[in-house]
Amino acid sequence: MADDITDLTAHTDLADRGQLVQASIWLLSVATQQAASFRFTIRGTPAT
């Protein structure tokens, strides 16, 4: 029983790590887009 729980935890950690990486990449791209549109707004150019 304990072995099953440990095995399940190991798989969950791997999955969580993968999701964390994907979330980080997604947040980074969103932040980059926000910064770009913010810069356009300051210049007075409409952000598309």
C-alpha cells in the first residue's frame, strides 16, 4: 500500500512539474504581450 502511494506521488510530482513549466512559459508570454501593448499605449500608438 505504501509503495503504491509513493509511486503515485512520484508520478504526480512529475505531472505538476510539467504543468508548472507550461504555466511559467504561458505567464512569460502573457507578460511580454502586456509589456508590448503597454509600450504602444505610452507612445500613443493603438495596440493591435
